[in-house]
Amino acid sequence: MRALVLGSTGGIGQAVAAHLQSGGTDVTGLSRRDGLDWRDPERAEQLLANLGPFDLVFDATGALEIDGAGPEKQLAAIDAEAMSAQFTVNALGPALVLKHYKTLLPRQGRAVFATLSARVGSIGDNGLGGWISYRASKAALNQIVKTTSIEIARTKPDAIVAALHPGTVATEFGARFRGNRETLTPEDSARRMLDVLSGLSPADTGGFFAYDGSRIPW
């Protein structure tokens, strides 16, 4: 089995890569250290252009706080540049990866593309408000996953495209926003998400799943 892990030096990405490698998977990792920065899309696409195919593409990129701008607590805090950065990192990046699905995924046989979304990106589950830019960028990502899964299924019927909620994970990502919520270790989150992916079928493509396997409403 061959896998591509994007964001492979982050807390979750590193744990995903390590778990796959421990099971004998041949893992290729890319991160910002290699030039994978969605705010430089031309260079990022150059890195993706000559890769593949992979049985699993796991996108662990994303950001909650960018250049010191964290989630807004109210409408008055919306900043155009900060919101644009959220969409670039959390939605445009995965879309650029999926743009290369023809070479990243094999022509035949089971293949999986998974990307890290977040429960707060669910419109149906939003009862608190706030975090407008981050929520909206993840909601956009969920639409990208659903829409691209339909096109990909036309030529790769055994492929699975899924959005994943990793849980509240004890990493540097959003550490000061966790509050008192129960957290998972990166290793536990990675293992559980990979278990979820292993149980999906092509009928599940385009879905949004939590680390415990439950479906999350759009």
C-alpha cells in the first residue's frame, strides 16, 4: 500500500504517517518544509503534479490561527484579509489536491482521499455561533468534498472521498482554544480516523465522519 500524507510534520499528520508506516505502508510525506504552502499555490501544485498514484491520500493541512489572527467571537471582529487566509488554507488547499485526483489516485481499485474538516464546519450542528471565518472555510471544504466526490465517482467508481473530524486533539493547533474539552492524543485520533476510513465503501463517498465513525450533519 502507498500513501501520501500532506501536512506530515504537524501533530496529526505526523501521527497518521507513523501509524501507517508501522503497518508496513510506504508513506510519502509533504509539508511546508517541502514548499507545500497553499498561499503559494503555484509551487504547491508543482509538488503535486508528478506524484502518484496512491491508495490513500490523507490531507492533514489546515489552520485555526493564521498570522496571529484567531477565531472571531463576534461579527465586528471580521477582517477581510484574515478571512481570505482561512479560505485559502482550509478550503483552497484541499481543492488543489483534488484537482490532481487523476494522477494521485489509481485508475482502478479502492482508493481513498481524506481531508481534515471540523465539527464546527457543520451548519446543521451550529448552535453557538462565532468563529465565522473558520466555520465558513470548513463548511466550504465540506462542499468541495461532496461536489468532487460526484465527479470522481464517474471515472473512479471505487474511490472514496471523505471529510473527517479528528476530535479535539492535544496538539499546538488551537491549543489555547480547547478550554476544558476532553482531548485525544494525536496517535489516538490518527488511529481512530484510519480505522474509520478502512471501514468505508464507495457508497460512503462524499461523506463527513467523526473520528468515532459517526456521520456529522452538513
